[in-house]
Amino acid sequence: MTGEEVDFESLVAHALDNLPVATRKKLNNVAVVVADAPTREQEDEEGTREGSLLLGLYEGIPETEYGKGLGNILPDKITIFKDAIEELADSPEDVERIVSETVWHEIAHHFGYTDEELEEMEKRKGFTK
């Protein structure tokens, strides 16, 4: 994206605020952060191919796997990658849409949804990543 700058962290906060109340109430032990780009370790762990864009990343233990013996664990972490989203976007409105879709996608991973399940849901919702 070129031209108008956007307050990226505010867009991420806005996307979180716009989640359904029931979803927000269920968000436990998860930190959402913004980074310019993924680290080499994050790319390697995720299997990111050369030339592809990683918009967001969920790192943690999905709630569906919580159970006995998982007390006192560090928070899950969702990272939203500013540079990749801005590269993909054509306008500030496009940045906002992609941020919202990416936040939703990564939070769904926190709740245990797989990429395949999310791809199907995103098609039904009309997401266009």
C-alpha cells in the first residue's frame, strides 16, 4: 500500500473490540501483538515459502487441547504482521479489512480450528485473503 498511513495497532485493537461479545469473553490466556515481519524462526516453524506473505501467526496450545497438567502455562501469542498486510492492501480500508480477517483467523486457531476448517468458513463468510 502506498500513500495514506494507518495506525496499525489501533486497527488490531478495533478488530478485537469488534469480535462478538461471546468470543471476547472466552479469550483467556492469549496475547495479541503487532510485529513488522515474522522472525526467521517463525517462518521456518510455519513452513513459509519464499515469496509468500505471512499475515498472522498463532503460537500456543488451542483451547481444545487444554486439560490436566496444563496449568501455569505462558499465554498463547497471536502476532499480526504489519508489513505483509500493508504489502497486500491497496488502500487504508483494505488494510482494515485484512487486519480484521487476520485477527479473526488467528483467534479461531486459539479455539482449535484447523486451517482447512477456517478456509471453508472464510469462503462462506466471503473473506478474500
